[in-house]
Amino acid sequence: MIVLGRISAPFGIRGWVKLQVFGDDPQAWAHMPQWWLAADELGPEGKWQARQLAECRMHGKGLIVRFAGFEDRSAAEKLAGLYVGAPREALPKTAENEFYWADLIGLVVVNLAGEPLGRVAALVRTGAHEVLDVRDAAGSQRLLPFVSAVIKEVDLAARRIRVEWGSDW
């Protein structure tokens, strides 16, 4: 399951909810008739519940959505905090040098000198660009901007990201 976002709060009185988006092209998700909801983004596949999408539209920098069967604010309030996901096969294919965040989590990060810097623990959206949260074996954190000046290669097959970044930075 690829996590697409998280429901933040009800929107209005007709069952709509605000979705905090974890990707770049949320309008593409509107074509998926079924979305999956779970309380835990890392939960087992059986914990995700399918929901029919009734309506979806852009609102500011995010989406507002309404699921079939959720017709008022009281029903929508029950969805707050749930994660929204979809199986990989339901999502649009990525273009060259585009990645789903879920594909980057866990990849080993090495610099151009071949020194290991850690593994990608998370990605953070900052507004300007995404940032890799890289943790080494001791739990030390490095925050690396996900921009071409830093990220030199993402090799999903080798489960490795090569970066222009010193081990002492």
C-alpha cells in the first residue's frame, strides 16, 4: 500500500474532509474510484478498508474529498487522522526520475566517496522542495535536500541513493 496522505479534519457540513497530501499530483488520484483508509500508515494490508470516492477537488494546496456514505459533518469527523492509501497498481506510473516516497524509504544513502550516510527514514515537504531524513545506525539524523545539486542517482534496483554530501557535514 502506498500512503497518499492523511485526513486532517472535516470540511463543511456535507461530509467533506481535508486531505494533507503526501505527493506532487493529487488530482491524478481523483481517477481512482476506490481509496483505502487506515489508522496506522504502517499497518498490515488487512487493516486498510476500501472506501468509494464520491467527490474530490483541489482546495488551496491540498484536496478536499467526500467518501460515499459519509454525508454529514458528524460522519466526516470519524475520518480525521486516518491515512489514505492505494495499492501501487492503482496509481499512475512514474516518469523517469520521479519516485513515490514509499519507494525511497529504507534506501541506503552513500556519498560520492562511497561512504555510507545512513538510510532514508522519512521525507519532509518544506514548501521549497522535499528533504530526505537520513538516519545512521546510531540514530543520528541528516537532512538532505532532495534536489539535483545533492541527489546524483537513485537506484531503486540496488536500493541506493548516491549524493553529493560530505560524511562530516
